[in-house]
Amino acid sequence: MKATIWHNPKCGTSRNTLAILQDTDGVDVEVIEYLQEPPSRDKLAQLYRDAGLTPSEGLRIRGTDAKERGLTDAEADAVLDAMAAEPILIERPLVETDKGVRLCRPKEKVSEIL
């Protein structure tokens, strides 16, 4: 099974989720450091749709100016535009497999798609 993780190596939850993926037999992991290689706006929209989340639910608040910019109350399109322009606003880690997509907070959520 292929698993793609949008990863931030400075994030403990992201590192722990990656470790679960790497320790699971039969999982071929693709690691994308999304701060260096951000997903496109369309890819973000697809990931959130497949995860059953709104873009606002995937918005990183902690350590960002999202609240001050009014993004917590913004329409989905505005949130996606902001995330595509500034990937620090993307909550991590997002993991995609053939079984679906999860925002893996907590890290154990990854087991739902393995």
C-alpha cells in the first residue's frame, strides 16, 4: 500500500505519524515536506474533501496569524487560497492512502486508513 504524508519534520505529531507509517509492514511511504513543496490549492481541496473535513477544520491556528487574519471565520475558498499561498497555515500531518485521507491529530487516526 502506498501512503503519502504531508510532513513537517519539526512537528512531533508529524514525526510520530511518520514512524507509524514506516513501522507498518507493506506500507510504501512517500514523504512530502509541505513547507518546501506545498500542495496545490486543488490538491488541498481534494484532500479535505476526501477526509470529510472543511478547509477551516484543516487550518492551523497555533503558531500562525490565522485568527488575526479572520481565517477561522472565512469561507472555504479564502482558507484554501491562504493555505496555498502560505503552507504554514496547513495543519499537519495529512496522510493519504487508497483507503482515504486523514488529518492525523492524534497520530493514531492514521490506523483508520492503513
